[in-house]
Amino acid sequence: MLKDVVRTKTYQNVIYRNKFLFQNKVVLDVGAGTGILSLFCAKAGAAHVYAVECSHMADMAKQIVETNGLSDVITVLKGKIEEIELPVANVDIIISEWMGYFLLFENMLNTVLYARDKWLVNDGVVLPDKASLYLTAIEDAEYKDDKIEFWNKVYGFDMSCIKKQALMEPLVDTVDQKQIVTNCQLLKTMDISKMSPGDASFTAPFKLIAERDDYIHALVAYFDVSFTRCHKLMGFSTGPKSRATHWKQTVLYLEDVLTICEGEAITGSMTVAPNKKNPRDVDIMVKYSLSGRRCVVSRVQFYKMR
């Protein structure tokens, strides 16, 4: 997190520019890591911060807190949120950097919701409190030819079974905004202060309208997060038109190459759910169709983020 300037600076600005939220309040930092968010909260005037981290990084966080003379304000607790006991009955604020790739891959959302339901006071603050997932479509012939179509004929041999596997695995990478062919469609907004864990499973329709004549090789998903309890709305985007972040974008390659004309639309739906065997993994189903002048196609594809 520390080297990702976009996300770290956003959290810092949220805390330092909204000290009225933190002054004399008890804060719970879920998945604290080095404790950087806890340090920000302490400097913003929090009465006390409980920084919970289950990895060995908790030991480093304790040292960092001591080195910076904040041991009287920050208590580092090593363990899982679901297993530890806080020394207090309630907290006023829960802050966390819980988001994963594709927003939901290997995320800590359920842990944040558990902490919210167990400790957060009525009308308490969750930061961030909104997360939105978006979809767009891109031209990406060069990569698809190199990494996926390659398996059709490898030194004269058919290895297309590997191609099928490659198509099922979304790629986390940075997309050049010049590759974008369509509009961007909002799929889902989650209100972290009110949602239940089951709300992270959903089916959302989409309609992506071509902004020029081109070819479409993949769909691209990205997310925005918002801090709506601030004096002025704050947040950041992981989209291809925004400054790059650690999360990049998530690219889902299509079996078909879609020849699309300006104004034509790809319509369909995306279904997202945690994997039943490992809830930190994500299963994605995309139904899409195009009925255009030069291309007519209708297909269902399945993806697995592992």
C-alpha cells in the first residue's frame, strides 16, 4: 500500500482534511499492515486507535508505533478480527483498505462487515463506505494473439486445450485508455455501511455502446471507492483513464473477436459470486450478444479468479 501513492495519499487526505470525524473518536483499523492508516488517525486527533493485523507485520507495526511515540494512542492487536477481543465494547469509526483485484478477489470485505456488526456504534462511520464496479470493452489484438491464440498451433502441434484455460483466467494488467472502444457501464455499487455479506454476489445487466468502428477482444472491469461522510466527497478510481494503482484493471478475454460499428451495442449480464470451495476466489459468468451489421454473436463465458 505504501508505494501506491494514489490510494495512500487518498486515505491520508480523507483523514487529515476531515479531522472533525476523528477527533476524540475510537477507531478500528481492520487489516492494519504497517499501521499507516492508524498513524494518520492518531495524528488527526483520534482518542484511541486499535490496529488489528493477523500477519507477522503486526510485530513491525508495534515497533513503528513505538518509534513514532504513539503507543499511548495506538494499540496493535495481532490476530484475526473474527478471533480477537477488543478492550472496548464499541468503536466510532472503522477504516480499512479491504479491496482486492476486481474489487472482490482475495478481499477483506466480510471481515470489515463482521467488525461493523460487532463493534460499530449506531451511526458510526465506515471508511470507505461506497465501492462501485464498472465494465467497458477494449481492442487488444496484439496481446490476445500473443498470449491466447498462440496455443492454437505451437510449433505445428494443437495445444488449444491450454487456450481454453487461458481464456478462463482474467488478467490483471494496466489498460491503455486508447484501447477503450465503448462507454463505461456501472455494474454494482456497494454501501459498506449497510450491506450484508451476501450482497457481494450479484447479477448485473450491461449495455456497452461502441464509440467508433473497431474490434473488441476483451471486457475490462475496474472499481471506484468513495468516502461520502467527508465534508467534501473524496475517493479514487482504478479505471484506465485514471492514474495507475496497484489494482490496475481486470481484463476478461472473449472467445470471439467482435467487429463492431459506432453506435452498436454489446448487451448482456455479468454474474459474480465467491467460489464455494474458497470464498476468497471469485467466479464470474458473462453472457453477451452483439447483433450488428458486420457481426452477430451470442455467447456465455465463465471465468475464475484464482
